[in-house]
Amino acid sequence: MNNTWLSLIPFIIVIGMSIWLKNILPGLVVGILAGSIIVSADLLTGTEQSVSYIVATLSDKTNIKIIGFLYLFGGLVGMMNIAGGIKGFSEWAGKRIRSERGLLVFIWITLPFTFMMPMFRIMMIGPIIKSLIKKMNLSKQKVGMTLDISTESVIVLLPVATAFVGFMVSLVEGGISGLNLNMSAYEIFLLSILFNFYAIIMLLIGIVQTFWPRKRKIRQEQTHIDLEEKEHEFHRMGIKKELSLVKAQPWHLIFPVFLLLAFSLFLLWKDGMAQGAETVFEAFSMADATFVMLLAVFITLVLTFIFYIIRREKMNEILYHFYDGGNQMMEAISLLILIWALTLAAEDLGFSDFIGSSLGSFLPAFLTPAAIFVLGSVVGYFIGSSWGTWGLFMPLGITLAISTGASIPLTVGAVFASGAFGALTSPLGDTTITTASILDMDLVDYARYKLKVSAIGAVIAAGLFIGSGIFIS
């Protein structure tokens, strides 16, 4: 069943249900079922086929490496959390802040400690920022915007040692599988970072905002002072209680972070050189990035565990929070598995052939990246999930790039940029909700404030995608 419009039905279902339910997972399940039933032309056989697609994704060696990396990474963060590493660093820096600029600089300094999810860092340093905002009578919206920009915009630009890298490389790997390209998935990912214009622009906006002089006293955006002491729904009772009892120890964060970065870079270089690379960039491009990331986080986990035991941390607590941290990544892992399965169903329906013969026949190559960015940004705004947006538009973007002759790294950068826009701007985004909750801001007002700034960055990014498309084509 090739070259047919029916291949669009699974994606239409996923997008429609994601906007309706404000959650992408139910839509993915229904989309896979619908695609499988269409492929098999039978209800029971289609249901069996959907399970076969899921099993096929779990049987892939690369996919298993990604899943293992995400779970182990989550476990490492859980261990650092209960060992007091993140709390220790945050409290150490918080005592040295004396001005608005110092607070904003502190936000940027804590950037390397965004590991699993952007809101993880926000939850860790948010209470400190909140108390300093109140003490110095600062603008909550400005500080919150800086916090979100420094998280969402930069996490997508880091090439190693984050859970985002594993997820993003896996999506590129899935999009180019079966294609005879002269580039690896990790090489395409590295090149796409240069073309993530939206994230780069918002990063520059955030830096300018940090050092822009304050003209007058900022009014408070909070509505009632008594809201500041209210319990927020995003707090799990257990975690809040734990963090209040954990002893702050900065070295319990510095040690594993240094190890992870060092091992990631060293192993990428070593593996690439073993493949015949002659330069560092070639080594990073030729290395088996998924295996290297898994190996680096595994070694770091073992050494960190030994370090914590030597430092007299309780073994039972470390192990418990290793599993707790890993389990918090299960939503992302489930999302990946379902996206992979959906891609298999869509390909059996002839998705690539249909896109190539329809949109690919009239869409100019230079407009392809910009079109993907605009469409993905709109959907991403309604979904509020960068990972969900990437999963939906990566197959479409790469297929369109191939059929129109557009640059694949540029188009992949446009897909990642669209997800960054949705996650940063959407009132449904985790970072927006979490930041607004911690800093006691009205969610709708805060989302509107961010949209005004983000829209400027999006317009500039769209123009850059068109210009780059013309130049590269």
C-alpha cells in the first residue's frame, strides 16, 4: 500500500489528539493502532501488527542503547539529588548573590546542571531564586523568562552528556534509517546545532536581557503575598520532604558531572579515532555516539556510587533513588518507543513515497526548512512538548528534505528549533508551568509575556531559515 494519502492518517490522529488531550502519549497509541489496522486491513490482525511494531523497535540494538542511556542517566540524577549535590551547589551560589544582575548570572551558571528534563533544574534552584526575588523586589517575569531561556534554549544546543542528546540523535537515526547517506546520525545532529536558529536567537536575547540596565523599580507581578507559602501541585510530597532533610554537599554534584563530561568526550574521540578519523570533529562524527553515551554514563554511575559510599552515604538510599530517578524517565522512554513504532507503521503505508510525490513535487527546496519550522512551531505551541514535536516532525522533515533536495542538517535544525519554540512558549509546557508555579505567577499572564519575546525570535529564525535555504541550495 504505497504512495497513498492513508499514510497521513496516523500523524493526523496523533496531532489532533495531542492538541485535544494536551498529551501526546494517548494519541501515539491510537495512531499506531490505526496505522496497523490500515496496513493489515483487519481489526484483530492490525492489533497484533501494532504490537509487532513495538517489539521490532525494542529488538533494534541502537534503540536499546538509547533506552538504557536514558534510564541510567535518570538514575544518576536521582543519586546526585539524594546525595545533596544539587542542593549544595545551589545554596553555595545563592549566598553570594547581591543584585538582579548577579541573580541572572547565577541562573546562567547553573545551566550545566540541567540533566534529565529542563524543569528538573528549575525545581532545584527555583526556591532560592524565589526568595531572592522577594528580597530584592525584582521582576518575576523577567527572572522567570531568563530561567526558561537558559534552560530550554541551551539544552538543545549541547552536543554531549544530556538526556536530550540521546533522544535527539535517536530521532535522526530513525529518520535516516534505510537511506544511503554519507553522514551518521550523530554527525547530522552536530551540524543541525548550527542551524537551530530559534534556540541561538533566544540565547542571545536572554544574555542581552541579563546585562541590560534596569531603568526603574520593577513592579511585583504576584497577586497576593500569601500565595508564596502555598503548596504547589508539581511537588511530590516525598521529594519535597527529602530535599529539606538532605545535607548540602556541592562535591556530590561536581564529581559525577566532571566524570560524565570527561568520559563522554574522551570515549567519543577514542571510538572515532578507532574508526579511522584524523581530526577531533571527524572522530565525534564517526563514533558510535549511542554506545559511547551509554558507556560513559555507566562508568560514571559505578564510580559515583563508589565515591558516595566512601563519603558515607547510605547505600539503600542511593539505590532507591537510582531507581526512582530512572523511573522518572519512563515517560520519555515510552514516548520514544511509540514514536519508533509509529514511524514503522507509516513507512509500511508508504509515507515517504507519498510525501515525495505530493509536497515534494511543488515545495521549493529553499522553503522546506522554514515551512517545517513554522508548522512545527504551531503544533508545538498547542502540544507544549519539544520531544513530542520532534517525534512528529522529524520523519516528515527528513522525508521532505530528501524529496525536495533541501539540506538535511538545515531541515533537522528546523525541526529541533520548532520543538524548542513550543516548549519555551506554550502555556502547556512543563517549564512554563513549573516556573510560574514556583515563582507564584499567573500562568496565562506569564505565557503571554514569554510569547511576546519568543515571537520576535521565531520571526527572525524563520527569516534565517529562508535565507539559509537559498544560500545552501
